[in-house]
Amino acid sequence: MAEQFTKHRQPWKADEVAKLRVLAGKGKGLKEIAKALNRSEESTKERAKIDGIGIAKLR
């Protein structure tokens, strides 16, 4: 069964963007950041792109 996200189509709050910046700054991967924010990977990736935040590409 696919994961359900409680924030479907919800606008990003300032504290969520701040947490995104902190986690990306620590070198966390997209999947880990999305899970911590309870957002989809696609939504997290798009928000990072909008704000110019680089997310590490873990292999």
C-alpha cells in the first residue's frame, strides 16, 4: 500500500522551509528529508528548487 501524506496540497509553512534548509545543510537525502517533513519526495524536491536549496544525491 502506498504511503499516505497528511499534508496533501497544503501550503508550506515557514518552519517547514526552515527545517528543509537545516536538513539539506546537514547533507541528508531527499527521501529522509521528505519523511521528516511528512511530505512527498516530489513536493520536497520542488520546494527545494523554488528556494534554491541543494539536496545531496545519496547513492
